[in-house]
Amino acid sequence: MWIVCGSTGPLGELVHAQRLAEHLPAEGFEVDVWALAGHEETLPRPGASAVRVVPASTSLGVERRARVLGAALAGAGPPGVLIAEDVVSGLACVRVREIRAGVRVVRTIHHLEPAHDPVIHEAQRVSVEAADARVSVSRYWSERAAGELGVGVAVVANGVDYARFAAPDLGRREARAAHSWGPRTVVLSVGGIGARKGSTTLIEAFARARGRMGEAPLLVIVGGAAPPAGYLDRFLEEAGRLGLSVDRGTAAPTTDVVLLPTQAERAMPVLYRAADVFALPSTREGFGLAALEAAASGLPIVLSDLAVFRERFSHGRDCLMVPVGDSGPLAEALVRGARETELRRSLGDAAQRTAERHDWAAAAAGYAAIIRGE
């Protein structure tokens, strides 16, 4: 079995592929992970499952990238099952099946791309409809795919490496020392900046909240794919308008917001442990794996009120949920999550219980059942 990704950028699809590859052997499958990559891309979280990389310029369009990937897969003699993680890999795997008899394609749907780009939208339709089986990581996107594309989609939720995030090697004080953040209140967000991540709403909320979060609070935004053209400039302009200083990589004493690149696998539990509150005010998510990692770490988490989050989290029990795009309620939730001791404890404890119910071995078993036709 091969699990195939259309990019090696820091996206949830490749993490999903690597985690399944680690656990599917227990179900009796030999697994390799393939991914298309340009020189601008690097593997997320080095140290996870090895990836067979197919080089291709990131400037190529969806169709041409799919052809490059499909040719590489077909030439390598594919196994009987290909799991495609996105639009590009979905097209590539369908084309491999046309060339190589006996290949079965399983298409994972993390989310559906908006319809504003007709080329991508059509490629998405073909990659989903032509698959032999389809799996979504959430009920929400399963129902969307069924309604918009008229196909049946099974649901297999993501897992989380609970033991690693719940019991990191370093305690909070040592984790803080590793980042030189000192006693500052730290708000953490993982997934980078972009309109879909609600980044401008987040910095506006942080600006509104920071006067109530102790001395020199810090917002740390980690990883993510490169933001769309012009978005980073708009983000920095908005930060300047709000009086926030932004640095990359290092948080000086005068820094309000620090942007960190994608971190190595071993660094993530320490990063979560060093924070005071986690925020993911997205406008759209496929699953929100970072929220589950933060939950496993015992952090109080603040999420936008999205259907995919409501599938596993509940406001006031294991998170605080706020309206999408509204910086006022988000600011209030950040202050509460960072400063109210009893609330922090109850949210963190309940979040860990929620995360503990999500297991990658169970996800692999779900895929195995679908592949076997059970």
C-alpha cells in the first residue's frame, strides 16, 4: 500500500499520511508514503515516517503536478492500494489506475476546496468521484461531499499521539527556559498565518486582551504553509496599526508577536507545554489536528465555533468556543483561558480526556476495514 500526498509542505495531509503509515503495518499492510515536492518545500516535523519524494516545481498547476506524480508512481510499479490525501495525489492515483490494472484508489477528504477556482474545483470533483472508496476525517466534510458531489464517504477521525503530548520530557519551567520566554503569558497558535486561520482576528483579539494578561504577554504563531500572496504584508500592516511588534524566530523582550517556522517533531510537545493558552480561531478547518495536540498537552484551548470542532469539543467543558471572525469574544476567551486558574485546570483536564479518545491505531483500523471491504 502507498499513501500519496500532493505536497510536502507543512500541511495536515502529510502528517496524516505519516501517522497512518506508522500504524497500518499492525493491520497487516506494508506501507510507503510518497509526496510531490518542489525545492521551496520541506518535510514537516522531521523525524516522522520516511517519505519518498518526487521532485516537481511548485509553480506548476494542479494538472501538471498530478501528471508528474502519476508518472513516478506508475513507473515504480504501484501496489494494489493507493490512498490519496488531496486533489493532486487524487488525480495522480486515478491516472495510475488507468495505466496499471488491479489498482484500487482510496481518496481521503480532509476538506473540500472552495469553488472560486474552476480548475481546482473540477480536479477535486474528478479526484473524489473517480475513487473506488472515500474517507473523510470529519462528519461535516463527509456530509458536504455527499451533498455537493453525490458520493458516499466513510468517516474515520484523526488520532493524536496522546502519550507523547501528555507527558513530554520537560516540565513547564524547563520548556519555558528552552524558548527564553521567561514569566510572560504566552498565547500559542499552530498552523501559520492566513485568512483561513483567522490570523488578523487573532492579532486584533490579542491586542485587545494583552492589557489584562500580565506583563508583556506574547503571541506565538507556529508553522503553516506560505501565506497567500500579499497576506503576510497585510498581516504585518495590521499588527503595526494595532501597535504590535512582530519578530521571526526569536522573541525579544519587546516583541509582542513571534512567528516560528514549522518545528521538528520532537520540539512540539515542549512548545505546547511552554504555552499558557492555545488559540485556533480558524474560519475553515478539515479537522484541526493542532487543537487535539494542544488538548493532549493539557492546555486550555480557544476555538472558533466550527462544525468540525463541535464534533469532538464542547464549549465550557473542554474548550472555549467563540464566533468566527469576532475579535471581541476571542479576546475575552484568551484572558479567561490564561488567567482564571480554576477554569484553566478544568478545561485542561477535560481536554486531555477528549484527546485520549482519539487514537491513530484506531484510525488505521478504520482504514483497514474500508480497504478490506468490511
